[in-house]
Amino acid sequence: MTTTTKHLPADERKAITVVTVIELAGRRNPGEITTAAIAQQMGLTQGALFRHFPSKDAIWLAVMEWVAGQLLARVEQGARHAKTAFAALDAIFTAHLDLITTCPGIPRILFHELQRAEDTPAKGVVRALITEYRKQLITILERGKINGELANEINVSAAAALFLGMIQGLVMQSLISGDPEHLNRMSSEVFTLYQRSIRKTT
């Protein structure tokens, strides 16, 4: 969808640029998304786009910062409102997959960026995101052990890694199969297996 942004405030135009890139990545290889394509989609000239972003890497950085903000907000919300550790994990798992389902361009951009050989500011944002996400998960898992939900022998670092790997695996399989509904079909059963693997048994 072409969006007219010629007369919008700078911050709003930047936000629309991020959304535009994510939408484009849902339909094509992120590596083939040019600044010309972004500008055309927004109804702008490349010159107008570069007044807000000095380079394509700067656009990619803004996209990663938006993704990180969205994911961490969902993690924090799930942790804040849930009454139990398992309820928090369920809320985070569901919210994460809902974001991917709504914005399928996100994992395509992430995987593309992480495949680049050179280090970039955008990669730094992804590393910081994973570090904070993992930290939040460990806090929730530790709480679960204290509350008697999780088995005492569970290694919370490993459990947090498994949680992240579970989501990454589902997303990767969905991309490989070209079937977006794969996430919805498998997510419930996969999360149930995860819970069983760490739940305290009597």
C-alpha cells in the first residue's frame, strides 16, 4: 500500500518508514529492498527519505529498534500482569507469535541482518534485545521455582534458551514451508511440551 507522507511531521514519517520496510520484507527478500523501493512505496523521492535517514543502514537500525521495543514491551506486559510464572510465559509466547503473525516481515529482516558478515549497529540492537529478553525470562523462571511451579533441578538459563529456541524454530519452519499458519497449528502443542519439561511433578 502506498502511503502519502509528504506533509507529515518528521517523527511520524520515520515511524511510517519503519512500517513500510517491514511490510515490504513480508513480500520480498529484505536484501533486495532498496531505498528507491521504500521511497516509492511511501510516495516520496529518495532525497526526501534521506533527509530523515542518512543511509540504508540507518533505516535498518530504526527497524531493529522498533522490533526490539515491540517485543520487550510484550515481555514486560506478560510478566507484569500474570499471576503465575507459567501464565507469564504463556502470555509472552502468545504475544511474540502474534507479533510475528501480524508482521511476517520481522523474522525475514532479522535473519537477513544476522547473516551479514560485518558487525552493524542493527546487530548490536538484536544482541541487546536477546540479552534483555533472556534476562526477563530467567527472572520469571526463578520466580516459578520459588513458587513451586518449576522443578528445583531445572537450570533456568537452559530453560530460557529453550524458550527462545522454541519460538525461533517455529518461525524458521514457517518460513521454510512458506506456510504462515504453521505457527498457529503447532504453537499450542509445542508450548504444552515445554511446560511439561520444566513443571514440578508431585
